[in-house]
Amino acid sequence: MSKLSPAQWIGKTETCNDVINKAHVDKIAATLGTLRPAAGEPLPMLWHWAFFQEPVSAEGLGEDGHPARGGFLPPADNRNRMWAGGHLDFLQPLRIGVEANRTTTIGAVEEKQGRSGSLLFVTVNHEYTQAGKLCVREQQNIVYREPAAPKESSDFVVPEPAWCERFDPTPVTLFRYSAVTFNGHRIHYDHPYATGVEGYSGLVVHGPLQATLMLQMFQQQYPGRIPKAYTYRGLRPLTADEPFNIAGADIAADQAQLWTFTDHGPAHYAEIQFEEA
């Protein structure tokens, strides 16, 4: 993976300050097709992914559109990067219009052997604070895999849904979500690159977009439930112009499962812990 050992990356830290800008929040709401929250109100959960992005000039980007590897994150030459999943603890809301801080630490770097070849797993820990108080604690799992054909289906077993909503991911939706999250990964908007270089069947629906839509739909279904923790992971890719379903079902008095799926099986899966208002 690199001439440097994993131990030389673990513990690296960076910080980023940002203002939860109301104008940018309005753009996120338009992208997700939901109401615009007002200044001073809580930032909807997972919308923080559209903030705290360190800008990198074009000269600092790799072929895939991500910042060139070997800066903050370990290099992983000739591998494709995926946001595989993560976990969040919601301690208190981030507020719109207020400055906030993100502190990020590399928690683990591990090489594993998978069915598709060698995999490099990087665990990144984030803490988001506002007015000196910890608001969100997050663990993000990134995987770098050797080039291989993406999974086309999934046999992951999910229960009978208690509710189900349809979502139509168009190329415009994917481009706008890439724009509001400042995500340059070309698989989401560059069709020749996505299909010809990384081997997908079309433009790829962002994993974080699916995670956000699942949580958004859950909160619309159950406005009296307050999410406290959220664990999610990708199972296989979805592509633009391929309608998918967002579904959920309770598994305990304070816990539910959420997932996206098509006729080819589940694509994204999450478990949410909540408390009643």
C-alpha cells in the first residue's frame, strides 16, 4: 500500500472550522427535496456531511477526483476508494448559522484479503463541536479495493418492511449532491469514467446520500422518535436512473432497521437507536 507502515498514519489529526451557513443549508434541502430549516434551528441529521470540507486545488486531485492520496489519508496506489459505512452518536444538534469545529483522527489502518482481492481499511474518527460542546461523534470506514467488477446483487437478508418509499436518483440529483458535499469523486457525475475506468454500470448513487435519505424517511414516518445512534454500511452499488426503495422495520422498542433495495436485493443497510420525544 505504501512505503510507510500503518503505525505512521494512526493518530494523525486535522481540524476544520466552518459556519453552518443558511444559504448552503437551503441548497441541501433543495437537493434532498425537503423543507428548508430556518436559521437557529437544528441542522437536520447527516447534513453535516455537506460542511467541514477542506478545499483542494485541481493540482491536488487524483485521477478519481478525490484529493491525491498520501496527504492526510494513507496512499493506496491503483485502488478504488469507497465510503464503506460508519457509526454516529447524536449528542445534541448542530445549529444553523453558528460556527462549528470538526476534529478528525485516523483511528486504524488495516490490510485484509477479500474475495475481490486485497483491501485496505481506514477508520477515521470525527468529533463535531459547537460553542465548546460535543454535538456529534462519528466513525467513518473507508476501504480501498483493487480494481474489480462491482457487485451487481446482494443476498443480504432483511425483514418484511413496515413502510416503504420509492426514490428516483437522476444524474442531476447525483451531481447536485456531489456539489453540496464538495465531493469530486468522478463515479457520481462522469459516466465514461464510472463505466470505463471503475467498471460500474452507470453513475453511482452516493452511499452517504442513501444513508441520509433513509434517516430522513425514518423521521418523516416517526416524527416523535429522536435518533440517538446510527450505524450504516454499503452492500452493493446503485446507479442513476435506477429507481430504488427505502424501507424500514422495528427490531426493538428503541431500535429499527433501515435499508435501500431494488429487485436485485438490498444495497444499503442501517440500524438506528432512538428515544421517544
